[in-house]
Amino acid sequence: MKTGIQIAHLIKQQLVELTHFKSDTISAISKDEQGWHIFVEMVEMKRIPESSDMLATYETLADDEGNMISFHRVRRYLRQQIMQNEE
């Protein structure tokens, strides 16, 4: 069985292959009865200056071997945007 870190790295690689976007970071990882939920930040549009890059958060679901079951974009934003916490 693979660790969460190994699965997260596999998912990042799969997202790059599927979307052709550059991965930026893994922002969250959790596991439940459905599988591994991994949130990956992807650079959808590179700009100059870098603070104006267009990024997106992708939520993925993976099995215990690191195979992607599903993915979808949940947020799109400029790198310079500050995320507001919902209370």
C-alpha cells in the first residue's frame, strides 16, 4: 500500500499529463471511505510578473494505489489573490 505522500505525487503527475498545465503545489490531502482526496494547485496561465499567473485548484479522488478516479476544477484565481476564509 502506498503512503499519502506517494499517492499525492502520482496524482500531480497524472494531472499534468491530463491538463498539460504545470503543477504548483499540493494544498490538501485527506482519506475517507471513497479514497484519497487530493487538492492540487495548477498554473493554468503563466504571466509576467509571476504574481499575475492564473492558478486553479483541482480536487482529485484516488484509490490506494494512486490511480486517479476523478478530478475537477473547484477554483480559479490570480496568484496575487488573497483567499477569504468562510466563517
